[in-house]
Amino acid sequence: MTAESKSIISKYLLIAAIVLLILGGIVSSGLFGLKWSSFSRFFPSTSFRTSVNEPPQTNRIVSEESVVIDVVDNVSPAVVTVGIVNNQAANDSFSLDPFNQFFQFGLQPTPSVGTQNTEQDIGSGFIVGADGLIVTNKHVVADTTVQYKVITKDNKSYSVMKIYRDPANDLAILKIDPPVGGLPTVVLGDSSKIKVGQLAIAIGTALGEFRSTVTTGVVSGVGRGITAGDAIEGEAETLDNVIQTSAAINPGNSGGPLLNSSGQVIGINTAVSQEGQNIGFALPVNVVRDAINNFDQTGQFNRPYLGVRYKTITKDVALLNDVPEGAYVLDVVTNSPSDKAGVKAQDIITKIDDTRLSGSMELSTVIGKKSVGAIVTLTVYRDNKERTIKVTLGNQSDQ
């Protein structure tokens, strides 16, 4: 290559460099509406920044991680493990099967010699009172023949002094003797405000072995109906209006909290579907709030009791079937207040006293605000006619 050719090439390279510098200045300054992001479609693998101070496009991921970390740091000290302590003869000894369906820790015979002291983690819970009140699932502490204990995150163990089991829900309150200074507590949220798709965080003792396990997901659905427990062993319980979540819930998580991004408890982890993946269920925290308020006032789970199983007829369903909105009675419990008053299956309860059952005013909501022993007037739609029936509410604790 001649000297003249080299000189020409150098001039072209210099001109190209100057043009690129000018073009870069124009784009950086935003003249003529040009921005670096305008060229991103030509460079799909390149992440452009408009300023040296602008971070890469990972803000959402970093923010979500920070939210989860903050929630866990703040709430996990108030999440506990529920364990079992059982002294028994060798030929009567059992071991817990933490993989039984719906966290129902089945008992399996095990060979041993002599008398032994059996201890095992079987579930989770969370502290709602600095004075030692702890919430868990009723099925976690269903066995009345054993002694239960609670283990806090700092590995301190406390004997459960009293257990109050809610007859209407898969819910129990444990009482322990707290240390001097009290215990850290959770903050209860409002489950009526949760939205499908929002972040959900579960904390508990996974598989009855791994304490303080954290899993995340979203609220996958609300208003679900499930059967929790083991129908074969007679411990099954139908639960309505539960929260469905994709946060991984394993045997041992039962009784632990389901949390929102603010660290508030929105549900109690209760069950997992064995027929699918990432399908777990939690009791709405508002059920817990009502139970705790009732417990604080009475020292027990007194609940007004009507004695019917029902399905809500929404406005759309009512219009489609040419029937009124209300509570469609699926079944009447034998010898219940409803049975004694003459309520029948296939009745539609449209009003309780002066409150019409529609929208958010469901039968359980209205009855829950009544007192045990109160006389209520039910307006019932039967055979295309409305009639009134007076019912004296019973006490759920007596059932």
C-alpha cells in the first residue's frame, strides 16, 4: 500500500470518528428527539443507560428481594415451631409421619424397647400476644393425649400450658408462660383487601424438620372451598372462603403465617393439594382476628351457631335461575337450632332480621355479629314463597 493510499484511509477514519462523536453528542443531548433507547431494537442484547448514575434495569428484582428480606427479618422472630413431647411404653410407641395428606401427622407404629420420651416438630404457629398467646391450626394440636411445646426462633422451648380449640374453624390458640419482657408479636392485616396476584410469603417449619423456612409466591385465588385433614381417619374438615397461594407450603408449615409485602399476616397456612404443584391454602386472617377478639372477651371460643351448611347465591346466579339472592341451604345439622326451628335443605335464606343477604353480607358474616342465645328472624324462600322462621342461636362450643 502506497503512502498516498494510507493518507486517504487515515482521512476517512478521522472523518468517521468526528461524525460518530457529533452523532453521539446529539443523541446524548436528546436533540431531534433522538435517544439511546431508540436504537435498542437494533441491539436486543444490549442494556443502554441514559446516564452514568442510572442503574441497570434490575430495579424490580432487587426491590422484591429487599421486600422479602425485610419481611423475614421483622416477622420471623414471632414465628414459632410447634412440637410434641410424649412419654410412652415401647410397645405403644409411635412415630409421626409428616407426609400424610393435608399436614395431618398420622401415627405409625415403630419398634422400640423400654419407655421412651418422644419429641418431634409437627407444625408452626405465630405469636399474637406478648403475654404468650400463639395461633396455629387446630389439626396440629388435635391429639389431646400428648404434651405440646413451642420453640421460638432463638431455639428456646416453652411448654404449652393451655390449648383452646375453635370448633368452627381449623384454628387453635396456645398459651405459654412468656419470658420477662414478653415476646415479639406479628401484625395482623386485613384479608378482605387482598388481591389475586399480590406477593405472598410463607414462613414455617417445613417437613417438621427445617425451622424458619421461607417460601414466596403470589395469591393465586380467594374464596376457595377445601377439605382439610384426613377423611379416612375422620379428621376431615370443610373450610370455606380460604386463600389459595403459589408459595410453597409443605407439611410442617401448617399453622404458620402467610404474609403480604408489608409483613402483615393475611392468612394461616392450612393445607396443600397433593394433586398439583404450588397449590397451597390458608385461612383468612380476619377469621383469626374475630376469634381472638371473641377469646379476649370470653376466655373461650363462644360462637353463635345456626346449624346449616350453605352456598351463597350471588346476584348473577340469582338472575340466571330466577331465585332471590341469599344463602342456599345444602344441609341442616340434626338437632341444631335451625333443625328445631324448621329450616329445611333447599331453602334460601334471604334475610336475617332486617339485614338482607347480598353482596358482602353473607350468612356467616351476619350470624357472627349476633350473640349466643339471641333470637333471630330468618326470611326463607321456599316453594316460590317467602316465610319467616324464628331461631334461637346456639353455642358452637357446645357442638
